[in-house]
Amino acid sequence: MICTGAIVQFKIARAVINDTLTLAGNEDFLRSRGVEVIDAAHTASIRQMRDCIAANPSVWNKGMME
């Protein structure tokens, strides 16, 4: 939500997102504010994020809860 808010606040017209599968980023909210959202679905980024979470679940879960 922090990135979403910054995109809207600073009137960024287009956002390219590498991985909307691991952590959704309020794409519909951005679109409703007139932001063009491009979902790159970048396979390597998705795999890297999933591998990182699998290898470090306590770090991921701690960061998501703070």
C-alpha cells in the first residue's frame, strides 16, 4: 500500500509491476486513479521472490507484520 500511495501522490502515470502473484499491489486502486498498470509477470522475478520467501519464511513473515 505504501508504494501504491506514493504512485498516486506523486501523480505517476504508469506503473510496471514485475510480480503481482506473490504480493498483490492494489492494481485496481491504481487503475481507478487513472494510473496505467502494466503487469509484466516477469517469470524470473516471480521465481526469485518465491525462492527467497521459501528460504527465509521467518524474515518474510516478520517484515509483513510490521
